[in-house]
Amino acid sequence: MFNGDDRKLRTARNLVLIVIVTATWLAGLAWIRARFSPPPIAVHPSAADTYVASKATDVFHRGTCGHVSRISAEDVLAYGTRAPAAQGRKPCPACNP
Ligand SMILES: [Zn+2]
């Protein structure tokens, strides 16, 4: 009876330890991934002959505009010519595309 309870207690303690170790390991993995993932600017088109717009705003830019780096990677829209970029959008006052 006593031995059985002791074993149950040890099993529970081991389970808690496993959960803590796993959680710490996952948190460390997430930190490493956040620390070493390339910055979003790396995926942005920045050639002078491209036009860039954001899904979140109604302004379009030249690919070289400083505002382009502030558009998040999932919102960025790139165009090779001005016409489709300008459709329904206002030109950026900073880069005057
Ligand atoms: Zn601009």
C-alpha cells in the first residue's frame, strides 16, 4: 500500500518534470527561430524598376522607397510596371512613383 502510493507520487513528479523540460525546450526553439530568422526586408523587392504596394494601405511606392521596408512580408505586393500598381491607389508623396 505504502509502496504503491510512493510509486504513484514518483510517476507524477516525473510527469511534471517532463512537461517542464518540454516547455523549456519549445520556448528555446521558438527563441532561436525568432533570433535567427532573416529580417523581412530580405524578401522585399527593391529594384528601381519595380512598384510596390501594401494590402493594408491604398498607397503605392517605387521599389527603392524607404516606406517599402516597413510593409510586412505578408502584405507586400510587387509589380513590374506602374499601371497595375497605380490601379485604385494613390502615389506615395515621398517617392512619387
Ligand atoms: Zn514611397
